[in-house]
Amino acid sequence: MNKKIIYIFVIVVFILIAVLFINKKDKKIYLDKKYYNEGNYIEVDENEINKNNDNYILFTYNNYCSFSVPCDSIFKEFMEKYKIDFLKIKFDKFKNTKYYESIKYGPSIIIIKNNEIIAYLDPESDEDKNKYENSSEFEKWIYNYIYFEPIKWFIGFILFLNILYNII
């Protein structure tokens, strides 16, 4: 019995060390738990954005859109699929936030970690245009920056340990 415990302990330590080294190179983030929710837009104002220290996704919008497909529907499809809430702010109000210095055009999707912009979509960029109009392109882009479901890897790890324990 002691051999089993030592063996499992060594494997757990090895896996934790591997995860720590992998995550140092990984630019992906977890959003704060409250944003893994229903897949809704949460309307906010500039004061809420300027005070927010969370990891979140912000959608800046205006009342006109030059894209062939309304981008808010592309984003909403993603949000509902993965049950991720986006904060949403009118671009006129966004101009009064600390992020306007970096992002001058809307609509945009901005990924924010601890008050820093990790990535954003630029509506003036030809490279980003397809992400505004195609849900699978948007999903591929955002996958580079956030983890969609924060709990699944942990459940898989527990199941792995359970199987390993039963084998030994």
C-alpha cells in the first residue's frame, strides 16, 4: 500500500512540475469564474471598466457596422456555445476608458488580464476582418488567448489519478 501512495505522489509532483513549465510559455488565460456563466452580454459603463481588475472579454460596439455579417451575432454564437459572458460597452463610452489609448476603432473584442490588454480585434485590419464575419475564425482566434472551460482539465486529471490508483 505504501508503494502505491509513493508512486502516485511522484506522478502528481511530476505532472505539476510539467504543468508549471508549460504554463510559463502559454499565453492563454482563464477568465474570472463569474464570466463562465450563461453566454450573455453584460452592459457596463466606463467607470466599471476603469475599476475592473478581472480577466475578461470586452466587446466595444457602435450602432453601425460595415461588415457583411453583423459581428455581434458572431460573438453571441460563440458566447452561447461556450457559456462565456462578455462585457459590453458603447464605443462612445469606451473612449473614456484607459484602454482607448491603445484601441481607437470599434467594434472590437478586447481580451483583458489584470488591467492589461492581451489581444484585440482591429476593425481596420484586413487580417482581422474574417474574425468579425466568420464564427469559426473568431473561435480559432480567441482560442489562442483564453481557456474555454476552466474545470474540465482538472476533472480529467482526477479521473486519470483514479484510474492509475486502481491499476496499481
